[in-house]
Amino acid sequence: MVFILLAAGAYTFIGAAQQPDVTLEEPDHTVSASETLTLAGTSYSFTEVSDGSATAEWTNESARYTESWAANDTVVYRGDNYSVVIPNQTDPTELELREVQTVDRPTVEQDGTTYVIVEEDGERRLVERGEYLDDPVVHAFAEGDTVERPNNDNETRVGAVTNSSVTVEWFAPRTNEVSFGEGENTTVGDTTYLAHFEQQGGESVLQLTTDYEDYHSDVEAQEVFHERMNGLWGVAILSVLAAAFLVMLAFMPSRY
């Protein structure tokens, strides 16, 4: 009978007990989906706030973009194709864009030399390719010079020149994303916030705090609650098993 009473008491207590909530007394910021929050001078648009996660977008108005050209690459400059030529120096700071020339007539190779087949007045003659073409157009640039790029209205400059490549750079807006998760730390600007989610008015809201102790003390209280509930379940189960064992012993036939 005692074991049955213990099991019933433990089970009743388990049913009546309520898990403590995680609540922030004074969060630094509270935001819901489709709202905008300004942190450290930057505006964050929250595209999604759900139960346990959130995503916000922010725009860097002067993000750095780069493009790399290897030596002998072909790039488009002012609508024409040019080859990237880097001088053979120890520490180059300049480059050339040399026009990529094409021949509008048939060619033939003889003894390692390319000839252009020219027909005039019914006569056919061979002209060396270098003699047939005009001197290529060459544009010279140094680090810091402006260089035009197709489909790019931003001011583009030569950022750095090495023996094997050239880096050009420009600055333009770029949209970035930042994510928040329950109990996770996210650094925004120079501040690291801890994220917590609650239901308010039937929708999920994100709360950001720098008071980590406020959050973790509630989490620890929940862990203690779960430990105690597990203990009570253990008492209830063992008590039922003990009572069943005693009942079986009572019905066992006597040997005497």
C-alpha cells in the first residue's frame, strides 16, 4: 500500500508541476518580423522572426568588390578585347592592356611563321602577320588609376599589381544577412547580444540582451526542474514495480 501511495503522490506532483519560463526582465531590444531595428548606426530589416530563429538584412553602402586578372588574360575594355600584360619586374606597379588583333583573311603557317594570304588584282601573295596588322592599341595603367569595366557604373581602380595578376576594385552597396538563434550570441556592431524568443500577441518576437546572467539563471532553473521531474518519474516507476513485486510474492504458493 505504501508503494502505491508513493507512486500516486509522485505522479500527481508531476502532473501539477509547471516548468519555469525563460524570461528577460529588461531586454535591450525587442523586434518582430517586418520591423526595422537600428543598432550601432546600422539599420537592420528583420525578414523573418519565428520560434527560435530570426534573420535580418542590412546594407553596407560602400562594400569593396574585386576582380582579378591573370597575366595574358583577355579582358573587355571600351568594347574591345585586350590582353593583360604585366612587365617582368621584381615588384611591378604598372600593367598594359594590349589590343587583341584578329586577321580578316585566311592565314598559313610556314617554317614557324604565320602569313596572311592576300589576293589583289587576281594575284595571291603571302604577308607576314606582323606586317599585315597595324600596331596594336596599348593602354597603360598604374596602381590607383581608373579603369573602365563593362556593365559597371562604379568608379573602378587598379588596386594592386603583382608579377602574375592584377586586382581591380570598386565600392558599391552590398546586402548582408545576420542570423539569431535561441540562446546564441550574435555580434552586431561592437556589441554581442544574446537572443531569446517569446510569444507576444500571438506572434514570435525576438529579444536581445547583454544581461547574460538573467537568461542563464532561468535556463538553469529549467534544468533543475527537469532533474526533479526525472527523479519523480523514477520514484513512480520503482514504486509501481515494487508494489507489483509484492503482489506476486503474496500469490506465490507456500512450500510448506
